[in-house]
Amino acid sequence: MNRVRFSIERTSDDDRNALIGSDEWILIRDDFDWNDPTMTITNGAEEVVERLGDKIKDKRLFYRDTEDQIDEIVHKDGQFVRFQFGHEGVNL
């Protein structure tokens, strides 16, 4: 399998390209394709956090999985910590 494919779906100020400033959260979408399979975000969360790096520092990171469920990827100091089910406190 190849690297995780994902795209930025929304941010708290909806500036998908910048990912800086006052963003409090970021929502990414799993771009898994059965015709060209890769790891899903669920199976590759460590890679996702590593690739986004400083862009997500001090921000909450949510993802829409292949079944359209939105959950949170909890991270700290550039490392994946755990999954938190749902998106409590954030209106996506």
C-alpha cells in the first residue's frame, strides 16, 4: 500500500491553503480510492500528523473517514496520540 491520501476539507476560518493564523481546527477528508488503494487515515494517522507537521500545531484535527464519519485525531508535539470519536465542541 502507498501513503495515505487526504485533502483539507475545511478549517475554522475556511482558508484551506494557509492553515495558519487563528484556525482552531482543521477537517481533512480521506481520499481513499478502491481503484488505487492506499492506507486510510484511520490506519495511517501517524503519517497524517507527521505530514501536516507544524501546520496543525495547537489546532484540533478532525477527519472524515471512508464511511463519512467525522472523528478527531488527537496529537501532541507532532505525534499522533489517539482517536477521539465525534467532534465535541466544534460545529463542522
